[in-house]
Amino acid sequence: MLAGIVFWWHWKNTTEAKLRKRLLQRSVIGALIIFLLMMVVTGHMNWMGAVLAGVLAFVRQNIGLVARYAPVITQFYRAHASASQPSGTATVSTRFIRMNLDHATGKLSGNVLAGEFQGRALDSMNKSELDRLQDWCGKNDTDSARLLESYISARFGANSGSSTHNNSTGVSAGDMTVEEALQVLGLKAEPSKEEITLAYRKIIQQLHPDRGGNEYFAAKANQARQVLNKRFG
């Protein structure tokens, strides 16, 4: 009781944060010492002493082993944790377009991989340039045209894209590799079935019609989920 009053008095009259922190630390240590002394006096220290002795003996015998392998364990844990987590960006690549979808915001961004506008970021292109690019993609690669149309619709409105290409929203019949599927869902290494499902759901939520929709990207995400579930599920 007296110790508590003394602590409160000093705490009240101490304004510096560092001094308050030091006072709190000393008070905790003092309270712990008093508690241990009371345990000794009342005869309840035997079982606690046995437990402490066992813990100290274990630490003493294995401290070298723990110190030796701690960095390896830490590195393995970090690598595994970072490898299995979604990167936050889903990526779909076609012959002429690479498109990224931000999991958090649903924003589409991308780059031109070939043709007149090769190397250009889609965000840097105006509507006229994008329409020219889409017409060219429609004549040379249907998948690129569909993917670009989804970007134009999201940026300028649902009815702003050119319709010179096939309006089918399915993906090409070509097989998707595991590496491509990982990129589409924004995953790394060997994801679990739960991680695959979580990443897929995040993408589908961002592609909801209320957010502008993107049937082609959604179809690719579904294909990626099937590929990864077959490989890792």
C-alpha cells in the first residue's frame, strides 16, 4: 500500500516522459521482488522454484543450439511467409498488352508490349491513341483487343471501347502455365488452396459490375484458379 502511494506521488510530480518510463520500470521490478519475497515467506516458492530451475536448465543446455539455428529459422519463416502471400497485384499478359489489377483499389494499369505504341504506359495514352491501338490489336490478336477494351471501358466508360474485334469474352484456348496463373492471381511460390481461393475472390470482388466489370480479366482469373488448384490443391 505504502509503495503504491509513493509510486503515485512520484508519477504525478514527474513530467518528463523518459523519467516516467524509468519510474514505471523500476516500480514493476520492485513489485515483482516483493511478490517473490511474499511467496518465500508464505511457503509457496517450492513449486515456482522447481519450474524456474527447469526452465533455466533447458535454456542453459540448448542456448548454443538455439543461437546457431535461430537465423536459419527466421530466414526460412520470412521466406515462406512472403512467398505464399498475395503480391497485391494481379497481372494478365497477352501478345501485345500487359495489364495489372491492384487488389486493394481495383485500378487497372498496363503497358504496350509491341506495335506502334510499344513501351507506352496505357495511362499516358489519350482516347484516340487507345482506339487506334485497340483497332490494331483487333486485327492481330483478339485476346489483346479484349484486354485493352476492359481498360478503356474502366477508364472512359462502359460503352467507350471499339467493337471491331470478336465480342466473345472467353479466353484463348491455349493452356495457361503455372507461372502465368500465379501472375494472374498475384501469388508466389507454392500457394495453398485457401490462398488461391482468397486471391481469386479479391480479384472477382474488384471486377464486380458495380466497379466497371471486366469479363475477360475475370475469365483469366477463373482459368488461373483452375490451373493452380489442379497443381497445388
